[in-house]
Amino acid sequence: MKSCRICDSPLTIFLDLGMMPRGNGFLTPDEFAHEFKFPLAAAFCASCTAVQLIEQPPAESIFHETYPFFTGSSVRMKTHFKELAGEIKVRSLADKNNPLVIEIGSNDGTLLKNFAEAGYRHLGLEPAAGAAVQARAAGVTTEIAFFNEEIASEILRTHGPADALIGANVFCHIDSIRSAAQGVKRLLNSSGAATFEDPYFIDMLEKTAYDQIYDEHVFIFSVTVLDNLFKSCGLELKDVKRIPTHGGSIRYWVGHAGSAPLRSQSVDAILREEEGQGVGQLETYQKFQEKVKTASRDLKALLEKLKNEGARLAGYAATSKSTTLLNFAGIGPELIAFISDTTDFKQGKFSPGMHIPVVSPEKFRPPYPDYVLLLAWNHVEEIMEKEKDFVKKGGRWILPVPRLEIKP
Ligand code: TYD
């Protein structure tokens, strides 16, 4: 892909991260020799400013039956989605008679469960069959499907229009983004509201969070880009809000152009801010590239120094983000002995590319390693709270993002 997925203009690469495995490509030793890799590079479009991958492996090879991400693995994310469901009920559904709620990329049903349990008509669309099966077991009606214009038409025929359409950390995954936006246009009721959230480009810049760039995140959106995308298919951004999840995200509310409610001033305010932050200027991206290279070098140098001093090092949470972080820096099992992770699918396997063993949190017990690299830095509060004993026994956390830091 050398031209923009939104406006077809040529793309300019600003960060070449080299050959990279899939973010969630956890594997067994017999698979090492044939490990899939692809050229991971982030580019921006000088015309519409959309930040996107030059190449994304086929979606079917990422979101498959054993896709190992489960929303419910974080207690805080469960609370986050419970609150979001509450807000949607009040904001979008309060005056509706027997409304229909549809979630795109509904994963294990963590969010939709809040509607299912309250008796709302609902439907989840989830391409990863393993997660969909978990959702069904939790009482959430789920179809195994990718979202695009075609499936939107089919659902419209079988279920009718959606009063609330939701997508959390989903739109940034969709290569055929124009078809997905057209699908929203088609499926959303004339007075309906769509609510999405995705990692936010400005947070990535501000935090040098280059680990947001991996195979699944084909886009890292700014509001500037979203505004143009939705406008181009007869929709309108109604409201936007920065939220802290996934290391810094943007929540955006979308409706049909001209429908109620009126567009909030928050949209234009954030558009002005983004202009000031240089979303359309090549220099912004060049500076980011420099910061990424420095951050990656500094992280590896710190780990090598500690190792040379005799420290025992491990990783915490085998996130998909960490695949970029570890591979780009070249941090393998010679530095990080193991990564502790709560996901059954990942335990007993090895991390993509660098082949660090992934173990169950039951193995993260005394005697603890001296230093632990927190790869889920976005869940820092939840994890530090849970693992107080590690620090009590003298352990120290290494935070790679937003800036390299040892705690306490
Ligand atoms: P997340 O940052 O959502 O991952 P990603 O970068 O893949 O989007 O973190 C989810 C991963 O972190 C998942 O593999 C489970 C793991 N995890 C733990 O092991 N312990 C924890 O306490 C938390 C919150 C997550």
C-alpha cells in the first residue's frame, strides 16, 4: 500500500521499523524457523494527514480463531466499558423505544454484556471466533464477521437500523476504512449515534508511544482525519473527548450530517489544537522519528547496564504493543528472562520475533526478578496496585513509555 487508504494521495514514510512479526504472533519453538514477518513502516499522507501503515498483513491472518486479545483481561477496562455503556444509554438511547445496539469488534462481549443484562436488543460483530465464543457464553448475541459496507447492508435487512453503534479500538484496525465508514452511514438510524474510541495520534506524539505502531493498528487517528473521513460519506463528528485508555485515546461521537445534536464546540477546539501541533507538517513526523530512535536506544542501554551489574530482569504483560518495542530495540531472552501474562493463549508460548518465554502470573512470585519492564505501561495503576508485594520485596519497575523511568 503506497497510497492513502482514505484519499488515494501518495504516502511519505516517517518511521521504518524493519521486518516485524505480528503483534499477537505468539508462537512455539517448532514455528520459529517459519515465523511470519512483514515490513512495518508508518507513513503520513501529505494531503489528508492520515497516519497509517504502508503495509498490513491480511486481516484474516490477524483476527482469527485463536486471536489472543480479550478485553476482559483488565479489571479497569471492564469498569471503563461499564461506564461507557451507561453514558450511551443516557445520551443516545433514553428517548428510544426498544432500541437496537450494535457493537463492531465486540471481542469477548465485555461492553455489550452491559446492554444484554439490561434487556436491550443488541448484536455484536466479532471476526475472532475464540473471543466471539466467549461472548456468546456470557449471554451476548454475537456474529462472527468483519465490518464493512456489505455486512452493514445485510444487518440492516435482518435486524433493522442501529440506534447506537459502537466500536472500541476497532476502527483503527480496519484497512478498508472507507467501506467501514460507509457501513456506519448505512446502518445507523437517522437519529442514531455512533460512538467510537481509538488510540489518539496526539498522545502517541506526546508520549513517544511508538509501540502503538504494529500490524493491527493500520491507522493512528487524529480528529483532523476522522472529521474528513466522516464528512466524505455524509456523516458528522458530533463530539470528541480525550480519554486515558490504551495509553491515550480519543472517543468520538458520530451522527448523520445535520441530525441532532448539533456539533459540539469540542470538535473545532481540538481541530485547532491539532493544527497547532503540526499534524499536517512533515517536520512533526521527522521529530517523532528522532525521539523514537533515542527512546529505543536508551531502553536497551539501560537493560544492558542493569544486566551487566548482575540484575535479574523480566517483563510484565505480553502486550501486542511490546512486539514493536522489543523487536525494534533488539531486546530478547538474554536480557529479559521471561514475560508474565494473564492470557491462557499466550502462556507457554514465546514472544513474537524475540522469542522470550511467556509464563503465567503464578510464576511471578518471590524470589522476584530485580527489575521488571512494564510492557503494559497503559495499565500502570492497575498493575502496580495488584503487584504491591513485588515492590515491598525490593523489586523495581521499568517504565518504557511515556518516558524511560525506574519506579520506585
Ligand atoms: P493491553 O495494553 O490491552 O494490550 P495490547 O497492547 O495487546 O493492546 O494489555 C493486555 C495484555 O496485558 C494481555 O496480554 C494481558 C496482559 N495483562 C496482564 O498480564 N496483567 C494485567 O494485570 C493486565 C492489566 C494485563
